Amino acid sequence: MAYKVYFQTLGCKVNAYESAAIGKLLGEEGFEEVFNPEDADIYIVNTCAVTAEADRKSRQMIRKARRICPDAVVVAMGCHTEMSGDESDADITVGTSDRSSLVPLLLEKLQMRASEREFPDASEQYFEYGSVLLREETRAVIKIEDGCNNFCTYCIIPYSRGRVRSRTRDAILQEITDLTKKGYSEFVITGIHLCSFEKEQGKDETALGELLTSVAAIPEVKRIRLGSLEPYSMTEKLISMLRENTKICPHFHLSLQSGSDSVLKRMNRKYDTALYRDVVKNLREAFPTASITTDMICGFPGETEEEHKDSSAFAEEIGFTHIHVFPFSPRKGTKAWDMKPQVDADTKNRRTAELRKISDEMEEARAKEFIGKTVEVLVEKTEEDGTWEGYCREYIRVRGKSEKPASAGEIFLARIDGTDGTAVLGTQIS
Ligand code: SF4
């Protein structure tokens, strides 16, 4: 009888990808994935440490796993476990650098059912999972790199995931080719620090451009999206390589974090607002319809009211399609943990709400810009009454209704007739 595995995954796309990857490895060993936690012989919690709240939730989920499945082997993996080192409620704890050991550890644990904890050495190599299927509606997510060398003062990732390790181009292209055979045509290229692809081999950001050119050469690939990008890596050379690549979607998630130069300096970000402004200008020249989205933190240590206002004004000046706004959350082990003064919770929450309101207004204004335009839609969901929903290349949600029923995965042109908040309403024209 096959052992049954249940996954509880917290956090980012990379975590979701890694859960899918571990699921694939276990599947090859004859394990069966189940979707009801109570059926599990093995209960895997893939944790996150991006905020204090994520840490708390990770601990809670591990305890919950033990409570729901007292006889199961509970595995805690991911960023939170990398930092905490041990999880007393878990039978096996692996961080982010020793995932390759999970399958043998698990097999051993299942045989022995011993209480002994084991912590293998960290790997310096990218751990290759082979071809993994992580589907996001009609998109497939492809991880090309792990780790980061940047040490932003608020971020735990370089400690939890280690330095940059890139996946081989052959493995990436093989995975994408495999997924096109399963019908996927849109690929999201992701990593912890995407622009550092092959940096450990002495390459610059054009290595990413070259990889994307090879991805685009696969005929069945119709659209390529990029994960979060660092502004200083978006050089004119890389932007020009992206412009030549007609399969790149004009949607760029360009990490900002703060629109105040003094805050950016304290964050140890490697750019200022002037550089960011130039990159946005270059991107918009190369991709006139581009959607620019970003992440911003409110209430970083020492952030004054003036710095917050500067940050908000800069966000408005750029005109983002959407901002993911987070209140600053101190992470133990980072420099920002000890920075003084910390901003009080009420002020952080108020600033976060103010910036989110700005983001909502910009998002609605951006949707209105599409009225009267024609966009290319990749259909994700359909209803029996002919209603469809999908995203255009600029990553704006488009909804519409057609006389001839559309099907998920279909790509067609739609004319935008109006908006419904942040989505646009379209009519299929081809
Ligand atoms: S670039 Fe900065 S924020 Fe991003 S993963 Fe690296 S250290 Fe963290």
C-alpha cells in the first residue's frame, strides 16, 4: 500500500513550486498525494518566514499537523524551519538548502519511526528536481534560481536560502518543453532573485535575457512572464534583449520597497529613486503598454512622516498598475531587527492603509486606460452561459461573454468596452 502524503504550503510561488517538486519526487518513490489531511501518513508543512506573522502561522501549522495526524510523520521544511533549525512538533525538519535529503530521510524515518532528528549538510548546488508541474490556472511557474547575495537589511532570505545557485539552462528548457506537451503555453519565470541567474558563474544580467531568448524559441511557448525584478539589474542591454523577444509579456514587477532615497539607503537597496525612474522610462519606451507593479514597505525603522510622504508621492509619480503594500515586520537575525527607532504599529498600519488607497486608485485608473483598446486574452475560466475570464498580456483581468463558448487555454483578441473596478470588460473579436 502506498504511503499517503499531504502538503500544507505557506508563502510564495517558490514555496508552491518546491512543494510540487517534492510531491513529484515522492510520487516517483510510489507515494500518493492526498488532499484530506486526515488521510496522511506523511504531513508536510512547507513554511514561510517572510514576516513575523508568517513565522507564527508556520509554527501554528506544524502544531496543527501533529494534532490532526498524531501518527503521521510530520515534516517541516522551508524558510521558517531554516531559521528556527528545529521544530519540536515535527519528526523531520529540513531547511531550504537540504531539501535533496528529504526523500531518503523520510524513507528512513518511515522504516525506523525513530524520534531522532537529523540535519544533513547544506548544499552549495542548485537542487535539481527535474520537471515539475506547478499550475496557476493556465500558467506554469518555472523556477530558475535559488538564493540571494544582496542582504537587504530587512530580509532574512540570504540567511535562510543561502547564496545564488542557478539551475542549468538545459534543465529549465526541458521542463518547459515537457509542460508544453501538457498544453501549457504561458510560463512565469521565477526565482528568489531572478536577475542573478548564473551570477555565481560570473555572468551578468544578460544571462537572463539569453535564457529567455531560448525559452521563446520553443514554438509552443506563446507568452513569457517574469517574476520580481531588481531595478539595478534592468540595464539598457537587458531591456533591449527583452524588447526583441516578442513573447515577453509587457508586465514587469519591479521591486521598489520605498520611494524615499534615505529609506532605500537604510534598507541597503542598491538603487535610488532616480535610477528607478530611468528604468521605468526605458521599460515604457520599449513596451509602451507595460504594466508596472511593485512591492512597498511602510513603517521601516526610522521612517519619518516626510519619508512616508516622499514614498507615496514617488509611487503616484510612477503610476503603478498595482502595489503590494506591507507594513514593516522585523525579522530576527536581520540588521533592521535592531534598528532604532522602530515605528509603532498604529503608524505602520495607517501608512499602509494610505498607500493601499493610492494603489487602489491607480489600479482603477489603469483599468480605464484600456477602454476602446484591443487586448490579447488567455482564457482561464469559463461558465456554461458563455462567460469567460482571463488575463491580457499586461496582466489586467478581462471578463466577457461570447456566443460561441470559449475554453480555458484559448487565446483570442478582445475589445475592451468598460471596467468593473480593477477588471476590464471585453468582447471577443477574433
Ligand atoms: S534582494 Fe533583498 S529583499 Fe530580495 S531576496 Fe535578496 S535580500 Fe531579500
